[in-house]
Amino acid sequence: MNVGTEYRTISRVAGPLIVVDRVASAAYNEVVRIRMPNGEQKLGQVLESTRDHAIVQMFGQTGGINVNETSVTFLGDTFRIGVSDEMLGRIFDGQGRPKDIGAEVVYSEKRDINGEPINPAARAKPRDFIETGISTIDGLMTLIRGQKLPIFSSAGLPHNQLAAQVARQARVKDSSENFAVVFAGIGITYDDAAFFIKSFESSGALKRTAIFMNLADDPGIERILTPRLALTTAEYLAYEKGMHVLVMLTDMTSYCESLRELSSAREEVPGRRGYPGYMYTDLASIYERAGLLVGKKGSITQLNILTMPGDDITHPIPDLTGYITEGQILLSRELANKSVYPPINPLGSLSRLMTGAVGPGVTREDHKGWADQLYGAYARAVDARDLSSIVGVEALQEKDKEYLKFGEDFEERFIVQGPNEHRSIEQTLEIGWELLSRFDKDELTRIKGDIVQRYHKGGKGAAREAEPSG
């Protein structure tokens, strides 16, 4: 056994990896302590073990390692984090160490950060609506408790502002149950970290939030740890303390870049665009830690952010994420360039769990048909806009002009929303009905007739009366 044995047999250093020779029985994921020649200690983790050597991934810079004077001690356990409900309101670094000024955290227990596989039969179907207060999300791509719904963004778009707004406003509708947020910044800048912390503090949301921060100048390999620390904390709060936990991980692209860096250091055969072939499985090990469990009161919902390199939605990171998660929220550079906030593109977004979790007793009876009708009308408006860019607005048919005007009003009145504005689902539905009521009732073919009669605002005549005369 290696436990407690100190080795001075480092033979090679390759990027974040060190190779230790003549090691017997090193276990996969076993934690090691590396003592530098100057006395500094760092942690690492076993990635591969043979009869002759162990390959260790080092959490920190490998600079300063002297193969003759640096020692490696195998600790005989996996990487664990202390967990407690006292972690709410606190800020931790990317290795789970408190980095704020506060009392020492008293942990209830320590848990393996890799979690345990969940038996699919133990999963309960997500069904409870989470009100984010943002009309486009609540109305058209409804977030459900226990769902994993990523935000697909691009460099320069306000995804951080949107994430902070959701974290401040999210709640389980008509419920007084415990609600918590676990936020993990992965490779983010100092400015972004300061923005999130200030946002949580100023809104009072910090007291219900546990924050893990891996900054851009922290070791890249530490980014492999950070999301797992956050999810282990969330699992304790959800399944042991009965809380409903919203997990936000940003930026998953930084996480995948670290995976690629590690794979390159191990000289593995690269997959698409240099990313490792096992990236799908690795991402699934993170995303699949969301959900509801039978017999457990709490839940974990994931709303993670990834920035698409080159605005390319077919890039391996968003592509693989889309296969694992239950939809996506797509941010649009075109809308952002028109000063639309939040610049959510409804036509590129969806929530696959929405259908079974909206309607009577949850949101409102008209919600599903209403959403389908808005989608259809906005899609026709976008088609009319594309056509007008070719032939001109005057060449459009009257009905196309009507949809073109609807599209403008939809963006200005429905999508556009203040960064501190919270709309209830009832307010969101009312705005949608005001927009749809410009059309005759018989045009609203995606909504049941009795519901149209109940909520329609009076038809085209009423809409025209409100418009200034020519």
C-alpha cells in the first residue's frame, strides 16, 4: 500500500502532469500531496496507474518542481469536500477553501466530489415550474425544477447579467419551501467575479448562495474540480437538507478547454477539434447530477452557461451539451446589437420538459397553446423580415406587413425587459395576449377556441383603434 509513503521518484513533468516511478498499487482518483523543495505543499490526483508508475494530475503550477528534491505522498483517499448548510452565504476558491472574511465553516461531513451514479429508477419526473421573472424564459422555454437547461451564449453577450438576474429572482411559484443557489465561476475574470458577488450582495441573495470561484489566473487544471465541488455541495443541500437548489456553472467552455489541455498533456488521440473523445461522457457526469429523487424532498436544477467559440452552435461543446440536456436558451447577437435585453432568441431556444409542467394548477390553462401561437407568429414575422430585406417592405403582402409589425412589437414589449424587472407569469401571459389580440380570433389556430374567447382582447378592430391614424 502507498498510504503515507513518500516517494522521490519523479521521472518526468509534462504540463500539469507528473510521472512518479516505482509506485505500487496507486488507485485511480487517489489524492496525493506534493511537497516542493521550498516546503510548499500542493495537491494532485492520480489519473493513471500501472505496475511501474503513476501519472498524477497536479492542482496548481508545476513550475519549481525539481525531480530529485520534490516528494509525492499518496493519501489513500479520493478528493473530498466538507459540506454543511453553513456554506450558504460564503465564498470559496476553486479547491473549496473559504476565501472570504468570515468565521470558520463547521462541516457536517466530507463527501467525494465525484458523487455517486443515480439509479434511473430512483429519479422522479421534473414537473414544478420555477418562475425566473423573465418573460421569454417563463413563457416560452419554461424552467422546471430538476431540469438541466443551459444558456448558449457568445463572447460579448450579456449572459453574466442574465445569470445574475435569474439567480436573484428565481423561486418555486406559490411555495415557501427552502430555495438555495450554488454558483461556480470556472475560469472567469476578476471583473466578472466582482460583478456576481456584488450582484448577490446588493440583492440580498448572497445569504442563500454558496459561491465557488476559479479565476482566469488560477491553475487551469483546477477547473476540473470546481464544478464538482459545487455539485457535491448542492447534492448535500438538496438531498440531506431538503432544499431546492439552483446550480449555475459558468463558463463550461473554460471547463472543456481544461479537459483538452489535460488530454493533450496525456498525449491522447484527439477527437473533434482537438477535444478528447470522452468529452461527452465527462460532460454527462456533470449534467446528469441534476434532478429529483424519489423519496427525497429537495431537488437540483442546473442553468449552466457556455460561450460558443466563434458563435458556432455546431461546435463540439454546445453540440454535445445539447444531446445531454433538456433544451437550451440561445442568446442572439442580432438582438443584442439592437439593444434588446435579454437577447434571447425564442426560435433557437426550447425546453423539452415544458409541455408536461405548464397548464391548469401550475401556470395557467392557456399557457401551452399561447406559447405555440407566439412561436408561430414570431417565426412568420422573422420570415417576413428576411423577405423584406430582399424585396423591400412595400412589396410585401398586407398580411406579411402585419406580422412584420407584430415581430417588432414582440421584441420591444415581450422580450425586452429591465435587468432588475421581475414579471410574474400572469403578467407575462397578459403581455402575450395583448400582442396576439391584433389578429382575428380565427387566426389563432394553435389555441383552443374556448380559451381564445376567454382571453382575446377584442380583435383587430380594437388594435387598430389604438394606432394613430395615417
